[in-house]
Amino acid sequence: MTSEMLIGIDVAKDELVIDSEQGLLTLANTAEAIDAWLKTLPTGSYIGLEATSDYHQLMAEQAVLMGMVVYVLNPRDMRHYALGLGRRGKTDRVDAQMIRRFITADAQKIACLNNAA
């Protein structure tokens, strides 16, 4: 892979639902699974995920260490964004898609964890 990807992740205690150009993927929320998946991405990829208790921290920290641009987003803001787009359903898949759509449209307007953006 030679160009960065835009990725939306819905975070839960035990799993991550990931939406990217490669499609939807469900991944265990463990250091081993996250590390293996991140290694498949091009450096500099953009990852958006909701702040979910402390369940998002492992993904966010590992992604920053591997050179990704990481956006930790307020779940309430993402819900309002989805409603504004007419999305009434709330599933992990829909949330991951909305997060990806949000960072695709507005990444330059939001703060990221690292200064790579």
C-alpha cells in the first residue's frame, strides 16, 4: 500500500467495528489484534474513533505510535452528525461508517492526537 487510508472505528469493550476502503471488519479489542491490523495499513492513514470510556485508548495509542493520524471524537457529536445526515439507526456498522464519513469531510477542521495532520 502506498497511500494513506481513511478509517472509521466504532469501539466497544471487546471488539472494534472498522469501516475503510477495504470494507467492514470486526476486530478483537486486544493489543495483539490491533497491532497485527495496524501493520497492514500505510503509515499516515487517518483513523477516527469515538471516545468510549477507556476502551478506545489502546487503539488510539498504538495507532499514534505506528504513525497514523488519530482523531478521538465525542460520541454525542457523532450522533448529532448522523442525525443531521438522516441516519436514524444506531448500530456499530452505521457508527463506523459515520465516523469515516466525518473524518473524510472534516478532518482538516478537527484536532488530532498527534501533530502529523
